[in-house]
Amino acid sequence: MNVELYPMLLLMVVAWPLLLVIPALYLRLLWPCHLAIVPALLLALLPGEATLELPWLLFGTGFAIDGETRWILAVSVAIWFAAATVAKPSKRDFADQRTTTFFLFTLAGNLGAVLATDLMGFFCFATLMGYGFYGLLIQGGDEAARLAGRRYLIVLIVADLLLFEALLLAAFTTENLHFEIVREAIAKASSSPFYFWMVLIGFVLKAGIWPAHLWLTATFSSATRSTALLLGGVPVAMGLLGVMRWLPLGEHAFNVSGMVMQILGVAAVLYAVLRFFTQASVKSLPAWTAVALTGLFIAALGAGLADPSVWRQYESLAHPFIASVGLLLAALTFVAGRMGDTRQSPAASSQWVEAMSRWLARWMGSVQRWAEDRLSGFQSLWCVSWQKILKKNLRILDWQKTMGFMGGWNARITMFVLLALALAWLAV
């Protein structure tokens, strides 16, 4: 491809969806949502690397495409095409026109955040993406979707305030806000712990990482089909990408902060697994998978933050992992939606969907029964062993009479025991 056309294509990836936002333009086009993704599709398919610097935009921002960024861009294009196909907007319905507008705003923000090379560009495009996605959440949904949208809006405002403060701190530390330069400058600055916690909390809120997962699980269960397909590739994937690009990974060892991130990630994985076993259902599978995968990613980032050599060794796996998270969550959301359609109208669904639904239901039921048996046996062994020791050495105290109350809390007790074992393993 011509070297001069590559930077123009980089600019068109973001500018073309923003141009199509104008109703007078997209109402005269067929499939405007699909047409808006065409430049991003071309950029993802064409080989090579390119960089575009725009000193006149957002105090000097830029876009770039390389081998690592192409992973996330390609998955984003696939998810957006699937969501545009499922949405099927109508030109004559005013509500569908608003949905198309929010769709295009969110698309432009998402693609701009993927290609941005500096903090300012990423923050602005991620903010555009977030508020556009809020419009998609509440558009065409029921009361549950609007409630989930209000939760997401509150989280989004708090996260943007924290990230804006971190952006100001980075601008005070260095005039050049490119990711590599900011990481080097922040790693040496005395204000790095404050910057670290603002960035971490901000992106934990944006991505719905445990314990800020309530809006994410509510959205998976209440959003429309097309919006639910975008959850993994838009807020979740961009939150993981942001925390990876903004934090000073590979520059300096942050032992305490890295340990906290590993604890947070392990706790998120254990919480997601136990919650899924206690309420095993096909509909909740994408939500708890998202919580578990984001927790696993945060734990891995914590290991890289504590030991820079670990991050430099496995840094190349971060972008494929984020792309896989978005693609897997979109696939699970699609399968869960098809299985829900099977239960509502079995005659209208295909035979392979019915067979998969029955197989997955039997598998989840068997796993749930196995987990309940193991948890009950573990709790019984725990209680009997301690009661034998106490009867031999101590008198039975009054508070021991309340042990029967803990019988229904087997999952929670086991979670904390497993968390303690995991922390002990990490400490070693």
C-alpha cells in the first residue's frame, strides 16, 4: 500500500464514523453502521505499521497501528460488524435513528482509543465511547436496562474524574504525554503511588472489575442483544487496554502495589467461580466469565508490576489476551441469547442449539452438585475436627452455639479459606 495513503486511512478510521453521525448523511445511505466500519476493516487487513501525528488535535495526539494493536482492532471490527447486523436499525423510526447516532459515536470513540498513542487521545476517545455506550444501554431497553445504565453512568463519571486527575499529574510530570514517555517519567516521580491508584481505580470502575462489577453483571442480563455483544469489546476490553497502557509497567518494581493487584485479581477469580456455581445459569455465564477473566488479567499485571522482568518477558501476550476476552465474551453472549430464544420458542430454533442447551444445562448441573458436595464435605470435616479438639481441651463456649447458623454459608467460608491459601502462596 502507498505510504502516503496509510496515514490517511488511520485518520479515516475515526473521522468517517464521526462524519456519518450527521443524520442528513446516514439517512441517505444503506447500512450506515456497516459502512462506518469499512476503514477500520481495511486497516486491520492491510499489513505493515504506520504512525500519524496530529499536533493540532487535542494538544498534540496521534494514531498508530502495529502488530500488537492490530489484534485488538481486528476483534473490535468483528464485534462491531456483528452488533450492527443484529441491531438492524430502521430509517423511519426516530428511536432507531437515535440508536444509530449513539452507535456511531461509540464506534468512533472505541476505534480512536485503540489507535491512540498518548494519554490525552486515549482519554478523550474513551470518554466519547463511554457516554455513547450509555446511550446504547438505555436506548430501547426496559426499566432494568435503564437502571443498569444509571449505575454505569455514575461509575463512568467517577472514573473519568480520577483519570483526568491522573492525566493532569502526568502532564505536570512531563510535557510529552505519549505512553512510553509517561511511563518512564512517572516511574521516577515521587507522585507515582498517587498516580498509580487513580489510574487503577479509574479503569477498575470502567471495565467492571471486581469489586466494581455490579453495573457489568446487571448490564449483561438487561441490555439488548446488540448492546450485550459490545460489552466485552467496548468497556471491558478498553478498560484492560487502558490500565495496561497508563501504568508504568516494566520500568520499576512496585512491590506493594503489585501485590495488591495480585490479591485483587485472585479474589475476583474466586468470587466469580463461586457465584457462578451458586447460581448456575446460561444467562449469567458471560457476566461471571467477564469478572473472572478481568481478575486474571489484573493478577497478571500485578505480577508484572512487582517484577519488571516478568512483564518484559510476557508483554507480547497482553494484546492477544485482551482481544480474546472481547471475542470470547461476545461469543458467549450470542450463545446465551440463542439458548434463551430456544426456551421461549423451541419450534423456531435449530436442533443444534437445543442440543447444546441440554448438554450445557446437564454439565452445569453436574458441576454445581459436585461443588456443593465438596463444599459440604469440607465444611463438615472442618467443624467436626475443631469440635473434637475443643471438647478435649476447652469447655464449650456460648458463642459456639451459633455455629449452626453458618451452615448456609458454606460457599462464603470456602471462598475466604481459598483466598487465604492463595495469599499465602503469593507471599512465598
